[in-house]
Amino acid sequence: MFEQICPDARWCSREVLESTLEPAIEIAREGRGGRRIGTLFTIGFADRVLQLSRPADARSDRAPSRDARRISDPNLRGTLKELAQLDGAFILNADGVVVAACRYLDTSSKDVDLTFGLGSQHLAAASISRETSAIAVVVSESAVVRIYDHVELQAEFLPELWLLRRHSLHLRGQVHQDTLQDVAIFTPEPRANPARKPT
């Protein structure tokens, strides 16, 4: 299933992608304090993403040790969920270490073509993925998780199958569906493109 997500980003390990999707889906399903919240994660090309971002909150400078910032560390989940309530994105390097949180992404959305109904976080995700080649994972306040790679929407995760009745997909063209427990995952049918590697 994960081979169809971001097929051009072979540099991104399955473990890092899955470890990022897990808290993203938890945030989408649970929200915080009884309300839905949205957030954004970028994976890879962290130095370039940092150059194209700025702190959104003073708390983003307070970071635990490097080992305690691995996205795969279950002890990090509570911190991620708390910080997700604040503005800004989480920035992860290609190894899955959170290098910054609560960052505003300063990229141009010019010529970014999004399906109607997707908001500013999706514009930021698509544009940062275009300008840096990072993968962007967006948790929408509508409880849908979307992945962007090189400006293209690559997958949509509907954490609750009943959401299918409430939401239409924004992926274009032929769509492939997988189901993992109670999560429905939609990806475009594979296409042949050369792989990109981080610099």
C-alpha cells in the first residue's frame, strides 16, 4: 500500500512515512479537547524547509534532545498533539527527527493548482513540496489526512470509513483504494516518473 504513496520519493523510508502518518491520523481522529484541529508535517530537505520558514510561536524553540525527537518514539506523541494546537508546521529531516515545530512556511502559492475546497494549509503543503522536494502531510480540520509530493496530492487518508459519505476525494484521475483496519487510503494509480533524491 505504501509503495503507491509518493512513488517518486524513494529517499523517504517507509518507517519514517508510517511513523509520521500515525500521529497525523490520531490527531485527525481525536482532535484535542473535543475539537478538530489541523496541522502540517514536512519530511526531508529540512535545511531548505527551515530556510523557507519562520517561527510561529516562541515555544517552538524549546525542543527535547535529538533522540527524544524521533517521530517513531511513542513518547513524543503527547508533545506533538499539544503543539499541533498551535499555528505552524512540524519539520522533520529524512531520518524522521523533528528539527522544528510551530513554523510558518514562507513559500509562494503562485501557480499551485488545488481542487476547490482545500484551504491555506494545503496551499502551504503543496508549495513547500514544490520548492523543496519535501513530502508534506496535512491534517485537515475536516479530519482528513493528505500527502503532497512535488506539489501533487498523492494520497488521502480518511481515518473513519463513515467520512466517505461526508467527503469527496480531491485526487484526480484513476484512484486506487486500500483499507487498513478502519482507515481508508486513496492513492492515484501509479505512473512512471524518475525518482528524486534529497541533496
